[in-house]
Amino acid sequence: MSDHTPATRSPAFWINAALLALLALVPPILFITGQPFWLDVFTRLVILAIAATALNLILGFGGLVSFGHAAYLGLGAYAVGIPTYHALYGGMDAIASFNGFLHLGLAIAISALFALLTGAISLRTRGVNFIMITMAFGQMVFYAIVALENYGGDDGLTIDVRSEFPLISLDNPLTLYAVGYLSLLLVLFIVYKITRSRFGLTLQGARSNEERMRSLGVDCYRYQLVAFVISGALCGYAGFLLGNFTTFISPEMMDWTRSGELMFMVILGGAAFLLGPVIGAAAFILLEQLLREVTIHWHLPFGILLILSVLFFKGGLAGIVDRQRLKGNRQ
Amino acid sequence: MNTASQQPILKTTDLCKRFGGVFATDNVNLDVLDGEVHALIGPNGAGKTTLISQLSGLLKPDSGRIEFKTRNMTGKPAHKFARAGLARSFQITSLFADMTLLQNVALAVQAHAGHSFNFWRNATLDKKLLDPALSYLETTGLANSAGKQVSEVSHGERRQLEVAMALATEPSLLLLDEPMAGMGSEESNLMINILQKLSGSKTILLIEHDMDAVFTLADRISVLVYGRIIATGKGDEIKANPDVRAAYLGEEANA
Ligand SMILES: Nc1ncnc2c1ncn2[C@@H]1O[C@H](COP(=O)(O)OP(=O)(O)OP(=O)(O)O)[C@@H](O)[C@H]1O
Ligand SMILES: [Mg+2]
């Protein structure tokens, strides 16, 4: 929570700026120089980075370990798939449409509503109980979608037409990447503003010492619930992008293992650092790609690496930079 | 000292709290008068902290009644107690360990200022929070450490910060749970000075083991033994009370 005046920008600031600049330049260059595969990897990266940044609001800044955030990715993606399905094959006239604004609005509204209902219950608990109950709600969505035979059940659903917007077409991979990247910047800015506002400070106070917050007169529950809803809505937005990116959605994308991956990104990168989840998502996806090329049994070494990094990089990858900064300040 | 206006600001009626077989609060009837410094003394394990925790809403009494400014507070959640004007400090220091002293107190000022549903304005530079926070740090002798992390300051300074945070909510009754716990004599004297200054303007319920501090600061004293209040009165009355001498002061004299 330190303040950076232009004269005293920290190394962390420059690393963050460099990271965002790389994300702006490298993927389009790779695409133009004939490596479209890498543009796909980076598109997935920025979308998952949005989801992880959303999760970080509640996990990193709120100290509440939600294990069900993949559900919001799924809800956001199905908010694209289901209206599109009906626009093609009839039925459900109220939502049958290719209109991107409708998809986006549905993704955010449904995610926020789901977060409000499940958060209101989950936030009555703490610790392991909170982890378990958020996971249970996530699995509930998973099984609900599996049961919806109309939309492919556990076989999933192909999105034949992407969300339509005036002026731009998400069918163009470069456009889709640009939308994803700019969305990431927007979500980072929103989370940045929130974390330094009175609301954000209250949230962090409750993470640090909830009993003290209560005896200062703060009803922590209300703030945590609102943070949970914001986090869910932003994650639903990432789901909207993910649906448009993969053009195929299935319950598998909201399985609890997916929620675990999002958590790993946040913790690996550094919870409670603004760009920690972005670094975590980048490390996660690049590692996954590299190991996949080396061995088909990439899941095992990948899992081991994740566990080691969580154990030994306290504060995650972003935390390493930040500790250097603190050392520098003390000298 | 100050002339108490003889109105009870806090009143408990037959308050009881058990932990298994331990009667930690045993039919406690306690009045704290508006304007007074009321000391609560008693041996280790007498139930002083348990009582304060009920008076700040963090523990629910099993039975009995708590009235604050004639409002019934029994069973209300902790944040309602604080908003009604009761603030406590903790015997075991309870701070925001990952923040600076100034941020700790600013958060307390913010908590008092009303709801915090402002999502956009930068509160870390908000003068409406930082200026009062600094003044509470000054009052408690911490102005020079404002920018330090909690982890960088001494135990004594953390105890001072405990008091600063309770003060920052502008309470009408300050509940202080052993503000001098674990302090050396120099630090204790500093704290006694701070409390003496506060006693002119604040109503205080003070738990303290240091008898010099108690007799210096308190207008009235209540003695708690095994969860029961065995005597309430002015310093001289308490010193002369045979029950108190047997149960408590006698122990001290032997030690
Ligand atoms: N949460 C709890 N669960 C069970 N027993 C408790 C709990 N809190 C306190 N007690 C017991 O209640 C009694 C009163 O404890 P309390 O902490 O209120 O005493 P105290 O007067 O503050 O003592 P000290 O001077 O050591 O701070 C003790 O016997 C203690 O062991
Ligand atoms: Mg105690």
C-alpha cells in the first residue's frame, strides 16, 4: 500500500510495466510473423489473467480462499453459448440473440447474482469450511450444466457464432486478443482503484484482523459480500471472453480442478499484489506449454512444480520482487 | 480528580458467563459512572477479560443484561457495541500487523466515520483520515513512529497503538484491558501519563494489575474474584476492605 510518486517508482513498478508492454507487443508480432499458435496461447493467458485478477480481489485482498471461481468462467461462457444456440435453433425468444451486449450483460448479471446468493451463505463460515462450501457451490453449477441435455450435457456445446458487436468482429484473432488485453488492463485498473479506496482498505483490514475490525465498529460481512459479488462479476466477464475464444464450452471448464488452477495462478504469482495473478497466469500457461512439449505425462511434474512454488515462494513470484524493494528501502 | 456526574453510562445486571465448569462471570452487577475512571482489579483468571469481551460484544453472556446509555445492548454483535460508543483495547495486542502505525489508526478513524462503501477515491491519501489519525498518534506519544510498520516498533509502542486505535473511534466509554501488560517501568510511566491526560475528558473502565497505576488513576475500583465482584468503592475503601485484603491485596503483599 505504498505510494509511488514519479520520482520513486519501484523496481516492481517497472517490472509490471514491462510485463504489460510485452503482452501488448509480443503476441501480435508473433502472429504477424506467422506463429498464430502463440497468439492463441496468449489470448488464453490474458483471459485467465482476468479471472485470476478477479479471484485475487477476494482471495488476496480479502483473505477469503474461494475454491469455486471456475463456476463464474462457466456461467460467463454459457451466457454466450445458450443465447447463440437459441438464435440458431429457436426457442427461448427472450434471450435468443447473437448480440454481444446481451451476452456480456447476461454473463455479468448472472455471475453477480450467483455470487450474491452463494456468497451470502458461504461468508457465514471461515477457513476450511469456506473453502469447502464455495467448492460445493461450484460443483453444483457443474452438475446443473451436466444435467442440461439441451445444451449438450457433459459433451459440451459448440458456439457456432461469436458474440456480435458493432464495428469489430471477434472472429478476427488479433481483434479478440486486443479485446482480451484491453479488458485485462481495465480489470486491473478497477481492482487497483478498489484496493486503495475506503472499501478496499476495509476489506484488507478484515483480512488482517477481523476481530479488531469488528470491535472498531465494522460489519465485515457486508463488505466481504460486496467484494465477493464484484469478484464473481469480473470472473463472469472473463468467462464471456473465454466462450468467444474457445467457441466450445463444456461443464469441464467449471470443474473444481479448474478452480484450483485459478487459485494456483493467484498464489504462484503472489496474492495481494496487483499484477501477481497476471504473472501467475503467465507462469502457469508457459510452464504448461513447455512441459507438454517435453513429455505427455506433463501433469505430474507440473503439479509438483506448482506445489513447490507455493511452498517456497512466500508471496509468490511478485513477492520476490517486492522483498527486494523492501530491502532496498531499508538500506 | 474530575467531578463525575454520577450518571451510570454502563450498567450490567446479573451478568453470567460459564466456560464448562468455570464460572468466569458470576452475577456481575457493575455500574460505570459518566466521567469516571473505574478500575477493575482481580487476580489472574478472575474473569476480567471475559467481562470486557462481553461489554464489547465479542462474547455473548449466558444470561443477564448490558445497558449502555440506557439502551439494551444484550446480544448485539460487536460492531453495534462499537458504533454505540464503546471501544476496547486488547490485553493481547491485536493490531493490523501488515500495516504502518498511521494506517492502523487511519483505519480506525475510517471505521468511525460511517460506512466505507466508496470504491473509487484514493483513501490512502485522504486528509480526512490521516489528519485525525496523526493527532491520535500524537496523543499517545507515537507521532515519531507514524510511518513505521507494526513489526518494526517496540512492544511498548504497540501497547500505545492499542490505545490510539480505541481512541480513534471517539468512544464515550473506553475499555482498556491491561494497557501496561508486559511493559517496563519507564514505558509504564509513559502510559500512566497518557491515561492521566485522557482521564480528564474520557470515561474509562481500566483493567490493571499495577496497583500504583490503579490508585493513581482510578476514581472508583471494583474487585473481581472468581467471576464475582466482591467490592466496589473509592481507593481508600478498597484498601481497607477485609474481604479484598484476604482475597487479593493480601496476596500481593505476600508476593
Ligand atoms: N474462551 C475460553 N474458553 C474456556 N475458558 C476460558 C475462555 N476464556 C477464559 N476462560 C477461563 O475463564 C477464566 C477467566 O479468564 P479471563 O481471561 O477472563 O481472566 P482475567 O481476569 O482476564 O485473567 P488475567 O489477569 O490473567 O488476564 C479463566 O479460568 C480462563 O481459563
Ligand atoms: Mg485478562
